[in-house]
Amino acid sequence: MLQLAVVVPTIVAIAALLAVDPGAVNVQIVLWILTVAVVEALPVPAWHGLQLSVAFPLLMVVAFIYPPEAAALAALVGSLDPRELRREVGVLRALFNRCQVALSILAASAIFHALASLNESNALVLIGAAMLAAVADYSVNSSLITLVVSVDLGMAPLRVVQELRIGRLSEFLISYLGLASFGLFLAKFYERLGFWSVPVFVLPLLLARQMFFRSKALEEAHKELQDREQVLRALSNRMAEERQDERAQIAAFLHDDLAQLLFKLSLQVDIARRHLAAGKLAETEKALEDIKETKGKTSDRIRALIRDLHRSPLGRAGLAEALQSFIAETGRDAEVIFRTDIDEVPLPPPIALLLYHIAREGVMNALKHAHPSNVWLTVKQDGDAVEMVLRDDGDGFDPQAPGPEGHYGLTMMRERALVGGGTFDLDSAPAEGTTITVRFPTSWLQEGEADRGEAGESPSDASPGTAPDRASQQRQESVVA
């Protein structure tokens, strides 16, 4: 309805204005329409499917030279969107895109001609009128786009306005007003040399297009670095917490198990010494058997601790039991049915920790934002990879839409997968639930075991950095590929 409210009045108004002054349309306007269409075929991709036009200076030239109705007609017909040819946008959206550009140019041309004349006014008046025309163009254009995108995506208008610009606000405004001044210069240039000067206009516009691309690439790189810093900071905190938990578990194990056995062993030694001093050989032999049994239990406990610590940093139970414990604890307080199918897959401690935190983050995100009735979690060996699938039947969302400010859950899960040389896939849609699939290759793990075998190392002799180093090498090879 909003698009129709813009399209219909715009077309009717332009037609009515042209009917009053049919002489405004001539051969030169047709040539301008073709020129604008050629330049519009090279847009700059922006945010969430929006595209920035580099034909703005040309349209401003038309607005400065011709009356508002002719300039609006040139903008309406010449505003070609390559997505129209590929049928990626519907007819109504295509008409809206053209009409909002036409309305912007209509407002800019009306203000400029009301304040100045291209041939009669002095330079200061022309520049001032051109600046006000650019402000009018941007105000109409951004207002209409903001309204439609806000309704379409259900986003706050202020958020949409922030995403429409590239770079900082001051830099964007300076660039926008600078292009308006450039359009004024081109208009004066055109008045002296005629239409044959138009091809000269296109070269600076192509340079401007590359400038926008570079600015957009730098902004995206900066945002990606910020996201990565946030993820690495969170990962570091998680690792510190995990190390602290592991230290607490080791301390508890030493106190509750080994300390008790060693104390019992010391008592048995004292008893054996007293029996031996009293000449009670039978009792001494029995005490020695008890000492031997206690010593065996102590050795078994120490071996179990070493084996479990080598297997997983999540605790002596490993990844499978850690996930089951987390699901059981979470499920007690949530009105959600959890369905798990988790195999005990041999993994190096860093990869097991990454999988645990990805699963934990995914489950908490689902409970907080998706309101599901069921959550499924599976961990399986799939060929030469370990695959974890987390699925829910909750609200779902549009993965292409920008996430809420200050929320890094999906980014952190994706970065964790990439850190370990794995892949992260997300499949979701509104009202259709969400499925997260994480895969880590195991072929490099097998290669690592072979390398240790050739070197004569046992698993307990391998350095703690062996698995992560090979993961880093695998990630480098993936990037090169």
C-alpha cells in the first residue's frame, strides 16, 4: 500500500505537468534518458539488497538544466535497475524505485529553479541553490526508502537511516554535497559545449563508483575486525572459565580421591610397622596385601585422571557427557523437549571445546529468541568429518536481515567453527525454525596420529599444541584453496 501510495501519485503528477508543458520533452531529454540508463546499469551494491546509484550527478545536471517535469521524466524512465532485467525485483518495487528517484529529482529541480537561473545567477547563488537542491533530493529519497524498508523488514527507521549511508555521516554528507557541486559544474560545462560533452561526464562517475566500492569495502573490513575482536575476547573469556573449572575439578579429585587413598596408605604402613615390631608375621603379611591393594587403586586413579585430561578439557567425562549434562540441566528449567543423539567421537580438546560452546550458544539463543517446543541435537561421525546438527521448531528468522545491535551469538558460533578449520551453515526462515550444522574434518586428525606414530610418540607424549597447530595449517590450506 505504501509503494502504491508513492507510485500512482508520482506518475499522475508527472503526466499532468507534461500535459501542461508538452514542449519540455525533446530529443535532448531522450538522449539524457539513455545516458542515465547506461550509468544506472553500474550500481553500487549497498545494504540488504539496496543499491546506490552513481548517476546522481547526471540527474542533478538534468535537474539544473531542464524544468522539474522534464527532469522527473528523465529520472523515471532512465533509472534502470539491472535487477529488473534479471527479474529479481517485482513490477511494483521496480516502479517504486523509479518513482522515488523521480520525486527526489522533481523536488531538487523545483527548488533550484525557484532560487536560481543557470545562465543569469552568480556563482554563490548557484552553489547555494545546488546545495539546497541536493539536500531536498536526499531528504525525499532517504525518507521514502526508510519508510518502505522499515515496513518491509520491521526495523526502526533510525536504524535504516544509519545503514543507508556509507562511512561516517560527515564524510557521506561531504561526498553527497560534493557530487551536487560537481553536477552544477557539469551543467555549466554542458551549457557551453552541448550534448557532445556528456561522454566526458561518465569517466569521473566511474571513478566515483570505484571510490564508493573502496569505501564500502573498508567499512565492511572494519566491521568484520570489530566482530572478530568481540569473538576472540569472548573465546578468551570462555577458555579462562574452562581452565578455572578444570583446575577446580582437578583439585576436587585430588582432595576427594587421591588424598584419601594416600592417607589410608600411610595408616596401613603404620599398622604394618607395628605388627612387624610385635612379631605378628601373619598380620604383617595381611597389612602388606592391603598396602598393595591401596597402591593399585591409587595408581589406577592417577592413570584415569591423566587419560581423561588428555581426552577432553571439558572434564573427565568428555564431550558427549558434557553436552548431555548441559542439556539435562537446561531442560529442567525450560518448557522445551530436548531430543539428543550424541556419539562419543574422538576429538582433540580444542575442537571438543569449540563444539561444546557452539552447541551451548545455539541452545541458549533458541530458548531466548525462538521460543521452540522441541530442540534436536546430534553429534555424529560422518565420513571423514564430525558433524553436529542443532535444530529447533521455533520462530525462525531471516538470515539475510541484520542482527540486533550488541548481539554476537551467530557471529561467535561461526567464528568458532572457522577457528577449528570447520564449516558453519545456517538454515532458517520466519515461522519455520532454525537448523545449525557444524562440521569439522577428521582427516587431519588421522594424519596427526600417523605422524606421531612415525615419530615413536605415544598419545601422552604429544605436546598440547600439536592438534591446534595442525588445525591452523589446515585452515591456511583451506584459505589458499
